[in-house]
Amino acid sequence: RRRKKGDDDDDDDDDDEAPLRGLLISSHTVLDEAHRSGRVKCSTCGSSRLLYCYTCCCLVGLNPQTVPTVRLPIKIEIIKHPNETDGKSTAVHAKLLAPDDVSIYTYPCIPELDTHTHNVVLVFPGPDSMTVEELADYINKSRRKRAAERSPEEREAKKHKLQETSNDSHTHTSENTQLTQKHTCPVQRVIFIDSTWNQTTKIITDERLQDFPRVELKSRRTCFWRHQRGSPNTYLSTIEAIYYFLKDFHIHCLLREYSGEYDNLLFFYTFLHKLIHTAK
């Protein structure tokens, strides 16, 4: 049963928890039961883990059918710093909850990326970074520019391709239609860097990442319990950044009303947040 955060939790007026209120999160009952049962050995590496193995990216002591799965409109590529402590990272949450749409790479390994497609963006703050709302305008302008630069032959080929897609759509099932819509999203892949802010320089200056437009989530603030001392509260954990990007992308790029489609990406995050704050 999906529930609003707070349905079975004590009300808390702390402003730090405000962003987590009102989320449509699946019931934490299964996590509560697993937590009471204690740690279990990971069947892959043999390490003692609670809820999931952050090394193997797999559930531990949980029936996969009781854990929500989230379908995303785009592919998420996470580049993890080699010195980032796995147990402190929230990147694994995204992989566990959206396994078909999330990939994790350990730097210097990064995904193969085409800098000429204009369909890849990098989420990272900086003077040249734009908001997700500005990204929608940027993508549309890039599309118009590429269309104007096409030769007559390329335009004709594009026209035939669009006609074929339109004809095929009449016979698609509901699921296939969703996949077709997914394929036509203005952005198809989004890169996130998973590291402490002191570790980001080596990755963000990599020449392979320099040509991608950058997006910053300027209006969001973190609820992360491991927030780095001295850094602003707009420095988000990886799972927070993914969630907020997708929410803004849904509204500003897909032009759809947001109805909690990606809230379950915070399934583990909100549970751990509750545990830690209850223990204080």
C-alpha cells in the first residue's frame, strides 16, 4: 500500500524534514520487519548487511516482490569516485529501485557517451549550469538548430522515419506506447557524480565530460544525515539529486503534472532518515 509520508509516523515540525513530507512512498512495513530481524549475510559476497548489500547492489533479507520498482523516462548513469565509501553512498538506492534504468560506474570507467547527440546532460552545479526549466528551452533550440542544418536528403529521411513511427503507434500496446514516448524524450541519458564534494574535481574535469550541458538543482535542499560540514544545504545526496531532477524533468521537459511517479526512489532513503532521527 502506498502511503503519504507521515501516515503512520509522528508529526514533526522540523523544517529539515519538510521536503520528505507528502511523498507517495510504499509502506515501510517490510523494512521495519527486516530491521527487527537484524543483519543477514549477502548471498553474493558473504558480508553481513542490513536491507541491502551496497557492495553487490542486491537486496538482503528482503523479498524482491515486496520492494517497489520505479520505471524512469530516461537512463541514469552514475559515476562513482573510487574512494567513495560504498556504505555511505545513496547511489545504490537508485540501482535497487530502478534496476532497468540505472547504471553505476567506478571512475575512471565511464559510460560510452556521444557528445553529438545533444541527448546527454550532466547534473553538477557551476557558473555555466542551468536549471531543468532552462534545459527544456536549451534542448528545443538545439533541435531547431540541427533541423535547420540538415540537408534535403536528411530531412526527407527524417520525415519517412516519423511517418513509420506514427504508423507503428496504432498497433502498439499501452506499454509499447509508453516506451515510444520514452524514446522521444528530449533528454535520454543523465549523468550524476557520486562522491564527496572534495573528491569531485578529478571527475568533473575529465575531458570526456566537458562537452555536455550541465544542470544544477538550485532550489532544492538536502535532508541527508551525512551532510558535509561547511557545505551549503543545496548540496544534495546522490539519490536526492536523482529524485529532484526527475521530478523537475517530468514537469518542465515532459510537460506533465507530477503525481508521485518517482517518489519511491526515496523508499530506502526515507526509511533510514526515519530510523536515524528516531534514534537521536
